[in-house]
Amino acid sequence: MIVPTRDGYDRWATIYDSERNPLIALEERHFPQMLPDVGRRLVADVGCGTGRQTLKLVKRGARVVAIDFSQNMLRRAQEQVRSEQVFWLFADVLTSIPLRNGVLDGAVCSLVLEHVPDLAPTLREFRRVCKSDGFVLISDSHPGFKPSRAQQGQLHGDAALGFACRSHQNLGTSCFDLAPLQRRQRVCRFDSSVLPPLLTGTM
């Protein structure tokens, strides 16, 4: 069964970290070494999932805005990353990151862009929300990587549960189109003593 991306990740959240995922295994060999010094800096984890990169950032002393469009993924991340350095934000960043201009020192985006049909608006948003001397670190599967249907079940869902997520056909997976996603956003937790006003039009 092929399900919309949001639904797939909501289903996947409870077992996401316990599965053997070859893309994550490969990324973990390189991504941490590519992170610049983030100590005392404000960094967004865009598409934070269950908080893998959020935890790394917190351990390195960053203040983090962790954003995801899956409520179940965010709940799982909050269970695993218990830190007052994190501001949790429920939002779909498909075309817009709901943060003010130039508020971030940097952003990371890990294994997310394969679900974005048009990269240009998303990349412009990264540039908008980051300071002029900020950084953006992105990882994703190469466009030339086209797994079989069996591999897609392993990489983008769970065979035992009988589902796979829809992905953008030009970035990694070739069989599925991106399901339309309704833009929604909600603040899960905000500690004003930890983070400055961030949200567009809310403060």
C-alpha cells in the first residue's frame, strides 16, 4: 500500500529508529563531521523526524528549532531529546519555513528533500531565514539512485506494516509522485527565555 508522505511517517515513527536503514547508516558516516561549530548558535533542524540531528546539535551546544510535519515524529523526537535548548515546531516546510528573515545562524536538512517536488522555493527559504554568514547543511540520496520497489519498502516505509511513503520521482525514488500536502503549523512548545521571537507574524 502506498500512502501519502505525512501518513507514512506518522505510521513509521514508532519503529523508525529501530529499523536498519542503509541511507541513515551511510549518512551517519559523514554528516557529523560536516557540521561546523554550532556552540551557542541558533540552528534549525528542518524535517527533524525523530530528532537524530537535533540531538547532535544540542550535544554540541546549539539552540535548536526542530521542525517537522509529522506529529508522531515530533512526539518521538520530544521523547528522545529532552532539552530546554529545543523549540519544537509542527509545520509543513514544503514551500515556506515559518521563521523570520535572517533569524538563524544555520540550518540542517537530513534526508528530506526527496519529498520536495520543486527545490527552488525551499532553497530560497533556507537563504531567507539564515543570516548572511550562516550555513545550510543538506544531505539526501543522489538523483541517480533508483532503488527497486522492494528497496523502496525498506528505505521509505516498513514491509512488515505494509506501507511505503510517496516520494518525489526525480530525487531518489522513481515510482511515486508527491501527495499534496496541506500547509499546517502549530507551536508544540516555546520557552521565551531560551529562544528569541522566531515565528513569522506571531510575535
